Amino acid sequence: MAVLGDGLENGTVANLTGAQTYDNSPQEGMGPVKIPRVLIIAGSDSSGGAGIQADLKTVSALGAFGLTAITALTAQNTTGVYAVLEIEPEFVVRQIDACVSDIGCDAVKTGMLANAGIIEVVAASISEHRLRPLVVDPVMVAKSGAQLLRPDTIAALKAKLLPLATVVTPNLHEAGALVGHEIKTLEQMKDAARAIRELGPENVVVKGGHLEGIAADVLYDGRDFTEFRAERFETKNTHGTGCIFASAIAASLAHKRTVRESVAAAKDFVTAAIRGSLAIGKGHGPANPMAWVYQKVGLDH
């Protein structure tokens, strides 16, 4: 692993699996550094543990530049979500247009989209601007159990957004909602991945963080299954893990890695974030996307 300024030669950016080379030499009319850009379309978490806040920390730690289009404001902390203010769909589009028309992006990640109106305009904007690759985290329920996606909008998610996705990353609950039945085993995860891929996404990662006994995720690309396993940690402080995982995939894709490489790197990254999770607040504390950076600079927590 490496962090910017930690022995890297000019022209490289930090990442989990090696250094991606960019042309950092000064060019007329341009700044000195080119960096992968990730557009994050998601909700804000006032406690900083999930949502846009966790997304930005993640892509920054992985050597990418994060841009944002806010879909909802939440008043939440480690114990729950206490209020949600959904942004007008037209304003969500204005944010996307402003980012893309000026700075551009190399990958897109969506998180909390709240309602069918937002889903529809986000999907239309992604299509209009031809934004690829797209990582869809189908956020439905917060760690505290609060609903973050209206139940009647799942149909819009399936019909409008999933067909555009390069990767979709449902957890067991979300995968169950998408296929219409509960998922409890590794084999059921694989069956769900097949069914979800039929909705249109190129790749499906069903996350098994809530499986009994193992911490395994399953990637299905339409031909092969790949399992990603990691150490399981006994901790309640896992707020934001879904956001971190999907954003880490998007950052790696922005670095021009393959989907399989990006999922593998994201699995390592979120595992480090859980290992270094923060016992703050009275409820579910956050996973820490800066954990591996802290380790490199000697600020272990």
C-alpha cells in the first residue's frame, strides 16, 4: 500500500493494489495534476459515518477526486435517522449537470436516491451524459433500520437504473427485496445474483456481511461466480460499510481497473475500515475509511 507523498514518484497516485500512472507534468493551460474523478449521487449523513461523507473519504483515500450531487439530507447519528429532507429532482439534475459539464467524471456511484422521481431523473441524466462505469448501491435501509428508499420506488430502481449499471452491490436484505424472497445462504446469494443480473446490470455483487459464520461476497458477471472472503470482526461499529464498499469499487474503476480487480480491492479496503472502526456515539459507530491511511502514517487508532 502507498499514500501520496509516501515514497511515490511524481506521476503516481495511491491505491490498494499498486500505483496507477498519470501524466503530472505541467501542460499549457492546465493544472499540474490529472486525477481520476468519481461523481457520487447520494444522500448526506449528518453524523459523517455513511452517505456522501463516507463516499468522499473513501474515494479520496483511494487517490480519486470526488464530486457530489446530493439527493437527500438526513438528520441522523449512530442511534438512528430522525428526519429526511428529499431534494427536488430538478435540483439533483442541476448538480449533476454542473459537475459533468465542467470537471467531468471517470466513474459514477449512486447511493440513497429516496424516491421514484429522483431515480428517474438520475437515470435519464446518466444516459444523457453517457456516464460510465456506473456503480449502483441500492440503498434501502439504514444500519439503524430506518427506511431510506420508499417501498413503492423499488420498481423504478429495477426498471430505470439497474439496466444502466456496470456493477450493482445489494446486501442480503436489498437483494431479497429485488428478487422477492429472503436470502440466508451462499447458494441463495448466487441464485439472487443470477436473477438480479437479468434486470440488466453487467455485474452483480451480493454482499454476505450478514451471513451466518462467514463474511463472503459473491460477484456474478453473467458467466462465472467469484467469491471474496474476509475475516469477520465482532463489532457493532459497521455504519457506512455499504457506502464505503461501493465507493471503493467506483474509485478503482476510475483508475481503469477491471471489475474483478475493483471488487477485490474494495473488499480489502472495507475490511480494513471495519478492522479500524470507530467506537463513537451511543449506537452503531462508523467503519473508518481512513484506517489504512492512518496506519501508513503512524496514526493507528
